[in-house]
Amino acid sequence: MATSKLTVTVPDELLQAAREAADGNLSAFVARAIRDQLLRDAMILYAEDSARIGDDLDDLYSAAEEDLCDN
């Protein structure tokens, strides 16, 4: 997997807590945090769509899942 370097600005206390929690690998910790947030955001969108559209969306996702599993 290709990687990119980035610069971010965070409060000092947040950086200190992240460094302590990262167990020596802040890059992996930040990558995991971004990935987790993207997943949470996607789950929220799915829940909102499900509530708005109802069972039709579940049927669509089920059909897509079946199609993927068949291939």
C-alpha cells in the first residue's frame, strides 16, 4: 500500500494522549483512527438512508451482497 506524509495541527494534550496510546507507532495509530472514523461515518449514512428509505434499501443491499457472493 502506498503511503503519503501529511502535517496536521492538534492540541498539545491530544497529541500527548495519542502518543501514549500509540505504543510507539503514531502513524499506524492515526491511520487506524482515520479508518475507524470513515467506517463510523459510513455506518451513520447507512442508518440514515435505511431510516429514510426503509426496507427498499435493505433489499438493495441484500441483492448486492448476494450478487457479490455469487461471483
